[in-house]
Amino acid sequence: MRQTLFYIPNEIFGLPLVKPETTGWGFGLLLAFVAILGGGYLLARIRRDGFDGEARNSLIVLLVVCAGIIVVAPRLLDEAPDGSLGLPVRGYGVMLLGAVLTGVLVATRRAKQAGLHPDVILSAGFWIFIFGIAGARLLYIVRHLDQFEGKSFSEILSGTLNVTQGGLVVYGGLIGGTVGFLIFAVKNKIKLLPFADLIAASLVIGQAIGRLGCLMNGCCFGGVCDLPYAAVTFPWGSPPHSHQLRVSDADVLGILLEGESKTMGATIREVTPGSPADVAGLQPGETVRKVNKTPIHSNDELVGKLVIDAQQMASDDIREFQLFMTDSSGNPIAPRTLAVPKELPRSLPVHPTQIYGFVNGLLFFIFAWFLFPFRRRDGEVFATLLLLFPLTRFLMEMIRTDEPQNFFIGMTISQTISLALSLGGCSLWVWLLKQPKGKIAGPEVWEPVNKRFVGE
């Protein structure tokens, strides 16, 4: 896990890369660089081809990126390890970019082999990417509405647009990308099934690379695993570790908590022998009412306080909490001092579902790539992936614990969508088998599209 790869200094030659949020909008060197580079490319394209559809798409992308720099980038600035202010480069965002570029390159190569002009892939990629990201983020927000409660509009906006730290759902991206693809195909009168076959391999290799981003971010994690040769652990405070603390799979500094009570505080269910909590003299049945000067109203508040503050104590000379307690009868007892070890414990071993997902996507990519020349009808490659890939995702959800299991008859949202997609793939296959064999789109079918994308 490595959420942040490095920091870009926010001050270069005395000028700000991005103007900090506290001093105004995000005007700075980054905005100037993007505006000059993007504007130059756009003007060169307009001079060559006129203000066509591709130029309009490029202009929209440029405006969206500039708006993101002005509004969102200031909120992304963070303190680097050396104490300076910088723009963090997130591992998830880098892998997301790598997934998009790889998918486009794969589809472009396949398009050339099929006699389709590569520019159509770039144009379609714009629609698929924009709608795919929007769909992936929207489904994530629907699943995690509680994260946005009580926040201001600007905080909600920046949180919604900040996708470089994770918070994307693959199936949301698939649904959104499909909408974008349909809009592009209808607008340009492109045959759906042949084009779907062209981009099928790109979809799964992009998903595979994206899973490596999940591994770096710590999201999309699996359940506790007792197989020493397969399990992985994540750092203190990571999403898997925080989840294990909330559901009491793991202890926080030796404290295991009871279920949520109706009274204020967090009640101790069990104390791990030899842990900091045991050394502090904490006992089962006691309730934590306050940590230092912060009142505790629930288990989540106690866990969050201990986890976040313990991380911030890394360079402190005093590494301890003062816990204000009551006994099992609700009577106040003497405060306890809970020491924080220099090396914070990691999560319990979990299934590396991100690696499983990468391998799964890579195998499906190889399968789709080599299946393409042997297809007998347009749509067979896409239909095969639509039938089989969701089934593997359904099985993967059985060992993932990052999503509630009771969305529909005991299944997660992703499992429900998986079944629907597989049924759709099965239905498409039933229809395809009724079509004559050898119904394959050749170069002559794509000729009108080629002419349209070379300006003839």
C-alpha cells in the first residue's frame, strides 16, 4: 500500500504551482501550463481541421481540467514529509491514468487491424472516460452517503471531484461508460456490436490495472485470511485496518468494544493480554467517556480518535492518551493512561482481493485478445465477457468485506449487478446464435466512419 507516491513542491522559482485555498482560487503555474499547452493544441487542430466535433470535445476537456485546477486543486494541497506544502501524486490516480492510456492503446491497435481509423477510438474514449468516471463516482457516493453528511457545498464538491484518492466503483464506471459509448455511437452512426468487440479487451485490461491502484490505495479489500502464503496486511489506519476495528475483528491498542450502546461512550468488551490497554489497567465492562479533552459518544468516535491521533504522534515525545472512564455501574473511576507504541500494529491478514482482481482482469484480457480473430459473428467477444466476467466478480465479492452484504436478498450491490450483467450476456448470446455465421464487420463497413474522421 502506498497512497502517495511523491509530492510536487507548490513553490517553483518563487511562484505557486497552485494557489492555496486559504488565499483564493487555484490560479498558478499549473493552470498556466495546462491553458497554454491545451490551448496551443486546440488552436493547431482548429487551423488544420476546422472547429469540428473533435475540436469541441477537446475544448470541453480543456475547460473541465482548468475548472478542476481552479476549484479542486487548492483543496488537494497537503503537507509533505519535510513540512512544506505540496501537491500529492496519488498512487491510485497514477494507476487510473495508466489504465486509461493502456486501454486506449490496446483499442487503437485493434482498430487498425479491423480497418477502423484510430481517431475514432480517441473520440469514443473521451465519451467513455467522462461518463465512466462520473458513473463510478456516483455509485460510490450512493453507497457512502454518510461520508458527505454535515459538509458544506464546497466540501461536497471537492470530495465528489477528488477521484485520485479512490472512491470509484467499477460497475458504476461500466454503466456510465456504456451510456457514453451509446451516445457516441448513435451520434456518429457507428455499429454497436462490432465496436463493442473492438474495445472489449481494453475494458478488462483497464480494470486489471485499476485494481493495482486499489492495492496502493488500500480500498476494495478482502476479509480476514488465515492462509499465510496468500494473505497480506495493511498499515495502521488504512481502510482494511479501520474496518476491522469498527467490526471488532481487531483491537485498537488492545481494546475490543461492545456493540453500540444507547448511552454516551464506548464500552470495553475485552482487553488483549499484554497490550497497552492491559498495561493501562483497563477492564471489560468499563466505558470510555472522554479521550484527553474530547468527549466520546460512540465506538466509531473512540476508534477514530485513537487511530488518527496515534498516527499524528509519530514524532511526539509524549505518546499517550488520557482516558476518562466509568465502571460497569456508570460511576466515575480514576483516569487511565494509555501508552502508544512506537511501531503501530498493522491490520489482521486479509485476502489480497486487489491482486486477485488484477490477475482475473489480465486473464480475461488475454482471452478476449486471442478470441477476437476467431469470432464468427459481431458481438461474440463482448457477449462472452459480459457473460463470464461478472460471474468472477460475484465470487470475488464473497471474500470482500468493504461493502454491505444485505443490498438485495443477502447480496451486495456488486453481486446484484453481476447477476444482471450475466443475464444480459446470456440473452445477447441467445440472440447472436440466431444470426448467420460469418457476419463480421470488415474494412468496407468502417469506410464511412474513416472518411468522417479524416475530414473527407
